[in-house]
Amino acid sequence: MKKHISRTLITAIAICLLLQSPANACTGITLKAQDGAVVFGRTLEWGAFDLHSRVVIVPRGHVFKALTPDGNTGRTWAATYGAVGLDAVEKDFIVDGMNEKGLSVNVFYHPGYAEYPAYDATKASASVSSLEVAQYLLTTSASVEDARKAIAAVRVLGVVEPAIGIAPPVHLIVTEPSGKAIVIEFAKGEVQVYDAPLGVITNSPTYDWHLTNLRNYLNLSPVALPSKRIEELNFTPLGGGSGMIGLPGDFTPPSRFVRAVAFAKTARPTESGEETIYEVFRILDSFNVPLGAAEGEGQSKIKGLRSATLWTTAYDTKNLVMQYHTMHNRRVRQIDLKKIDFVTQKQMLRLPLDQAKSQDILDVTPGR
């Protein structure tokens, strides 16, 4: 009996450690340009295996049929708005995207805290799985207020995804062109919606906890500390950045949330959406997670992976431009939603993130 209890306890601890792994260390930030353009950008970390994400273009009118735990069809809806995003595990699960109205919806892992309601077959027609929420909101909502109403009209369920063996625990951030944003979470079977004026998100614990934790870092400042005289000695900072002393530097979600707020709110002024996307990418470079730090000892040589940060995206919600780069190629690629005909396109289009899984290098050696 004691051996059985010990093994059960060890297994439980191992599962908890797995679910809290920094392999799921995604970070999202929002910056606003002087011309009013609002850009949301995020990293996508998944160190266990390649998610094989693709670019997905959804036309207006495309019909979605949601999943339920018993395998029957859940909510069915037709896309009111066309959208562009990235999927996961080579299935029609959009985990990151923006629609033609400039509404951005982004999914983040939320282990240990996301709790979905029990499945009720009599309410199947109002049910969607956790990995279908983003595409539901992207194709039915033009604003944050629309998204509030849309999420209130469905039951979000935990449906096991075979690729990871569990019902994905997630939360989402929704951002509109005005800069207004909300975070949507699922706790004790209920939907929780938080206003998110900071435009920042990471992972566990809950969004309101992260906001409370920020109070521990009110001393942080982009301004260098002043010199201080003690007795007969005059002490000055050793270099730039002294105002940020105390900024946490590890990969845990609470530390990344604090750093993301600090970096986003002290970012240099940018004139346009184009320059703001550049700044978003520059900041998010600070949140890339190497393989060894993400998977734990003995798990850092996974075939095909070069980083735990699989891809990084940025969405200019004013100019309707999406840009991204990947772990294989840091060249920035762009999709302009204004140039897509979401009306006459009849089917969803899927494009590979990388034409070739290698870094695009321009040789500038003189004489070539």
C-alpha cells in the first residue's frame, strides 16, 4: 500500500511539473504608434515537439463545426469576417490571428488554472472546444465588446487533443484597433473576462494575480539611479540600466509578465505601425526560450527543433498587416489582409510558415 501511494504521489508530482513546464513560456505585448496604430505581438513556445503550424486564411462564409468530448458536433457557425492566423498540430485549430476588422485573438497556455464545465450533451449546439475559441471569436467578432458577447453565448469545453494527451488548458487575449483589450480565462467551469489595459499576457497563474504581483515592482524605472554619497565616498551606478535593478530575469510566467510590462511601457516612441512592429519584434527577442531551458534535463535534443520559441508574430490592427518569423528563419514575412479577397475565396487556404527550414542569409562579401 505504501509503495502504491508513493508511486501515485510521484506520478502526480511529475504531471504537475510537466504542466507547469516553461516549455509553454509564451509572452504577449502591445505597443501603440504615434499615428494610432496598435500592434500586438507574441512568442509561441512549445518545447515538447514541433507544432507544425501553418498560415491559415479563412474566407467569409466558411462553416465551422465545433468538437465535443463525445465526438458529436458542437456549435456550428459561418464566418462573418475573414481572418488570417496560424494553426497547430496540422489541424484547423487557429491559435493566433487577426480578422479583416483588425481584431486580434491570441491563445496562451494556462496549465493548472483553466477549468472547463462538465459536458452536457443537451447543450452541444452551444459548445466549442478550448482550441476552437480563437477561430470562433475571430470569425464572429469585430470588436472587444463583440467578443464579450460571443464568448458569453457559448460553453467552452475541455476536449482531449491526442497530440498532447490532455484537454488543452488555455486563456486568450483579444485586442481591437483602438487598443482596448480583454483577457478571457476559464475558472471552475465559468468564463472570467478581465479588462487588459496593459496589453500584456503570459501564462499561469490567473491574470488578476499577475496584476497584483506587479505591485512588488513599483520601484522599477527606465531612469538611472542617482549617485549617492556615504560618509566620504561618492557612489555612482556602474552603468546604464540601474533603474531596472530588481527586474526578474527567469523564464517563469510571473517574471516574464513583469519584464514584458517593463519593456513595453518603456519602449521607444514609434511613428507608424511598420516601425512599431519592428519594436515589438525587438522586445520579444528578449523572451526567446532556448531548448535546454524549456524541456528539462535530457530533453533538449528533439529532432527538428532549434528553439523552444517556435515562432513570433506581430499584428498591426490598424493597417491590417501580419508579420512573423520562425525558429528556422528569422527573416520577417508579411501578409497584408487588405490584399486578400475574403469574399470570393471559397475555401480555407493553408500555407507553410517556412518555404525552407533554413536561415535566409544575404551574402554581402565584396566582389561577389
